[in-house]
Amino acid sequence: TGHFTSMELGGRLIMLKQPCYVMFRELKSPLFNAVMLHQRQRHSEGTILQADMRGMLRALKKNKVVWYAPDQDFGRRTSVFAKFFGIKAATIPATARLAKMSGAAVVPYVPRRLPNGNYSIDIGPAWENYPIGDELADAQRVNDWVEAEIKKSPTQYLWVHRRFKTQPEGKGLFYKKN
């Protein structure tokens, strides 16, 4: 999934029916970090820290489901620049790499808040012909999918998630410094 505002709830609802491993990135606030990690560990089959790609690969090779949000900017060193809403965005190619190395299917899903206060989870079919072996094209497919889902409910994307933080060489800052 992408960083939608109901991502945490959507992941929890999926885990009621299908045990999942979850990715976790340590947060700056020790209190918020402890709360989030505790809740993810409490309801998941296991927690994999962001830097533990071997742990993720092990889970995938065991045919385990891993809940993962690839729409992240980890900086220039680990990214390719694929377009996102027409702007080049640092995009991690890990989705394709992990799928290739593990043989795991990529099955996208989107949790959404409905106007009546209920929630839905749209689970797509596994992507066919993915990855194709071209890091930029594979990353572009991820961005295109996330962008298409955002367009269906733009107010439900976590726009404070700074998707354009890292810019290609020669480009200025996208966000103003505080």
C-alpha cells in the first residue's frame, strides 16, 4: 500500500484475516516509536525493521505476507528518480528487487474511509510481469499505481509524507526549510 491516512487501520483489518509481517521504521519521538512498535508487534506475525532487508527476504521466501509501503524517499543513494504526479521523486527500487529475489508476488491494496464512516479495503490482483528487470521502469510502475490510487481519494493520502524531499542533482529544494 501507499501512505494513506488509514494505512495503520487497513493493515490491522487485513491482519484479522491474514497474518502479516510488518515493516517498521524507527520514529524520532521515543514515546510515539514505542507505542507504534508495540501495536504493530502485538497484532502482526512479526515486525521487520526498515534496514533489515534480509529479514524481509527471509519472510517472503517462507511465503509469508509482508505489509509494506514503497512510496518512501530514503535519499539519493538508495533511490532512482521516477515520476510521481509529473515530478521526479526519489523512489526506492526495493519492491522489484525483493520480488525478484524471493519470487514473491506483489499484491497491492488500499484502505479507504467511506463517506458513511465505514472503511473498505481494495485488494488488487497480483501484478503480472513484475519486475521486468529495469529498476526505473519497475519503480515507475509502483509510483504510477500509488498515483492512480491517490487520484481516487486524494484527501486520504498522507500529504505531509514528504515524497519530494530528495531532488535530482542540480534541482533546488522542493520544500522550504523551517
